[in-house]
Amino acid sequence: MSTNKNLVPEAKEALEKFKMEAANEVGVTLKQGYNGDLTSKQAGSIGGQMVKKMVEKYENEIK
């Protein structure tokens, strides 16, 4: 059972799109729904890319 909860449920679709874009950028193929067959390295690279893009966006906004 997943304990992950979106603080803003309305943002779920945007988060999924963001995740798919990040996965594409690092060369990981995601399918809709469950992706439990990913390696830890693949999942980490997606999460890392997402964080990198969020930091870049924040840095650009504070300039």
C-alpha cells in the first residue's frame, strides 16, 4: 500500500507529465500505471532529473 500523497490532488496529472518528461530526458521508458520493474538506478535517475529541473526553475525565478 502506497503512503505517497499529493498535497494538491489537482496537480496529479501535471506531476505525471513532469515525471514522464524527466524519464524521457534520462532515457528511461515509463509506461502508464505501475512501473515496479524499474531498477533502483533508473528510478533514481528520474527522481534526480526532476529535482534538478525544479532547482533550475527556482534559481531562474530568483534572479
